[in-house]
Amino acid sequence: MRPDIWKKEGILSLALGLLGLAAASYFLLFVPELREIHGLKAEIARKNAEASEAMTLRAKVAESRTGEGERWDRRLRSWEERVPATKDTDRLLAEIASLAVRHNLKSFGLTAAADPSGQGVPPQEPAGGAPAPGGPERLSEMRYEITFLSTYKELAEFLDDIPRMRRLLTVRSVTIKEKSGSMAAAVEISAWHRGTP
């Protein structure tokens, strides 16, 4: 075939027209559909990200509820151990005596001091203590005076260990007197328990 036959018989213009029609139909029919498909894909990706974030938040909430509940249970158990429901004087005296032996305190003596008020104290009274659970319970205080002979170092170590005891204790006063080459100390403490005095 000769090259000028395309021009004479209009085949070239027909081929170009068909090609133009195919390009126009592609742009008119398929491009909007492709845009819609891309938009749907982006929306699906966004929804998947939102669902993933929601599931992550739900897992964190469930974990925090469990973790928070465990923390409150631990605090409640710690409170009940540090502030018993009864005076539990035997355990308290055993703890204080053990502490005195550990720090090598000499001429150790422990006497009960009178509670000046004779009544329980509101739950907010002991410094650093957790609030009493249940509300109507009151804290009661028992005061003791501990006397002993020691060095300054032994006294300091003894006083440092009092907050670490299982029982909630408050140091009310410390009195020190020099006595024939050693030091005589008198420490007044308060022991707390729940309920009536």
C-alpha cells in the first residue's frame, strides 16, 4: 500500500477520530470511576486507622481499669496491715523490741503514755497515712515512750527504721540527755489502729 492512500480514503482521519473517541471515552467514563475507587481506598484506609486506634484505646482502658483496681487493692491491703482493726499490742511490742535489738540499744524500756484526748482522731490526722476506707471508721491513737542508752548513730538508725515498720507509727518527740559517757534518749511514739480506743 502506498502511504498517500491513508490521506485519500480518509482512513487516517477515521483512525485518529477513533483514537480520539477512545481517549475521550476513557476520560469521560473511567477516570471518574478510578477517582472514586481511589477515594474509597483512602476512606477504607482512614476507617481502618480509626478502628485500630479505637481498639488500642479500648485495650488501654481495659488495662488501666485492671491496673487501677490492683493498685487500689494493694493500697487497701497496705492500709489494713499498717493500721490494724484492733490495738494488736503484742505484734507492735514485738516489732519495737526487734528494732531495738537490731540497733543494739541498751537499757531499753517501753511504757504506755496516756492519750491526752482519750478519743479517736479523725482519719486525716496521721501524716503520710492513707485515708480510712469506708468513711465512718475512726483512727485511735496509743502513745508509748521508749527509753534507751545509745550512740547518736544508733539513735539515728533506730529513728530511720521506724517509718519502715509494718505498723503505722508517728514519732511525737525525741529527748536526748548526756549520761556518764553515753546518751540517754526518750522517744515518744504514737501507734494507730482503726476503731475505738
